[in-house]
Amino acid sequence: MSEYNWEFPSNNSGKLDGFNDSGLRSFRSDEGIGLAIRECIQNSIDARHDPDHPVKIDVSLPSNPMKDFPDLQGFKNILESCRDYKYAKDDPDCRKFYKNALELIKGEYQHCNFIKISDFNTKGLKKDLFEEVFIKGGGITQKADSGAAGSHGIGKNAVFNLSQFRTAFYASIDIDNQSSFFGKS
């Protein structure tokens, strides 16, 4: 059993976000990985901790065994539920996405490739703020400088179109040395 599990906050009869979410569609482009990395770099620069030192960013492409994917069985169950959701059944792009994602999990791929973007000399994200703005929030931002390069709250969506699961994992250590870890799918 995995030490992690997937949890989705209650929507409490709130707004429904579908497969064709406008935040994701904003970042569909031939630029692909370059666009996503640009958005991540922009967020890192906007969060510089020590103004006398540069922000350092490391981009790598690790590959992990699929068996190490957090709560793989739980994630598979979620994909199946999403595939079977009433609004997903009539959308050919949506059906294709879930078919492909479920085939990746079931099968022949023994490894899952990742894009890992790490930054240094940044403030990190406070756990509550991270969850509220970055994970749950749409179109909201929490930047100290209103003229920051990324100040509209939509650039965080750029990474999801790179993932065959539309999934991203985030880890942060803030300036008080508090760590947080989230996945969003």
C-alpha cells in the first residue's frame, strides 16, 4: 500500500471544471515544454528570496518505475470514474485521453517519465497558501509585486498539458524550512 493517497476537496455544489477547462486550453501550443518551463521560471523569479543572489533553476527528466507512482491503484480508480462521468462520455477528446491514460497505467510501460523543475533562492510556498492559491485556486495570485511577470494566476496550468495523465506533483520548502507536498490531477 502506498504511503500517499489521492484526496479531492469537497466541491460543496460549487463550480464544475470539465475536461476542456479554459485554464488548460490557454496553454495548448506547439511550444509545449518550452512554454511550461517559461511559466515555471517566471514563478521562480517572482519568488526570489535574496535579491543579492540569483534564482537558480534546475530542469531534469527523471524516469521512475510505474510501481512507485503514488497510490497507483487509487489513481487508476479516479481515472475510471472520470472516464465514466456523465459529461465525459460524449466528448471524443475526453474519451481518448482517458483511454490512453488507463492503457499507460495498465500496461506495457514499466517507467513513468517526469519533468522535474527545481528552484533555489526562492521563498518556497507556505502550505496553506500553496494549497489555496496553487492547487485549488484558478485565476488568483499571491505575488508581493502586483507588476510581477506572473500575476494573473493562470500560468500554473501550463504544466498539465505536458502530462499524459494531466497530473503534476509539487514539493516546496519555504523560508521557515517547512515542507509541503501536493499532487494535482
